[in-house]
Amino acid sequence: MISRKQHGLTLIELMVVISIISILLSFAIPLFKRSILRAKETTLKNDLFTLRRMIDEYTYDKKKAPQALDDLVAGGYLKQIPEDPMTHDTNWQVTVEADVMQYLDQTDAGIDDVHSSSNLTSTEGTEYSSW
């Protein structure tokens, strides 16, 4: 008689494979989440840089600061107001100028700076609203 050897995995082998997979996932998932957070932070920095640059260009071109971020869209400086990656909304915190720029003959105070409206803390240890 010829004995047939059965092919397949035993319960111990399956448990070892599942344990190895779960250990690998326990390292991969936090790294993945951290990379997503860093990508959002990079997007936030780029959006803030672009908004600030467009506010400055609008101010120098029109000889007055924009009264709202929508003025940048209406003036053709932006196609649309970018979405804050931390709040998933376009509700940016704007800072109105404290004093009117005399050298540009500007009479109305307008937007001087923009910040994120998120109160979360970044990976650098600072709040996003302080960027």
C-alpha cells in the first residue's frame, strides 16, 4: 500500500503566520498614519504660503488689501479658496491689518495674514493656528 501524505497547513503553522502578519501590521499602520499627517501638514504649509503671497500681490496691485479671501478669487489671483487640510473647510482665520499702509495710499484696512482655524497640535509641537 502507498500512503498518501496530506498537503496543507497545521493549526500551529497558521497561528505563526497570523502572528507574523499582525506584528508587521502593528508597525506599518502607525507609520502610514504618520505619513498621512505629514502630507497634510505639508499641504497646509503650501496653502498658507500661496494665500499669503496672493494677499501681498493683491495688495500691491490694487493699492489696497483684500477685504475677504473671496476678493482674491474675484480678482483672478486664485481659482478658488483652498480647503484647510486640517479642518476640511475653507474657514481660514484672517488677520486684519492693524494700521493702514500709508505708503500705498491705502484708506481701508484689509486682510494682512491668514492662519489655519484648527486648534490641533502639529508634529512639531506647535498649534496649526500659529503657522
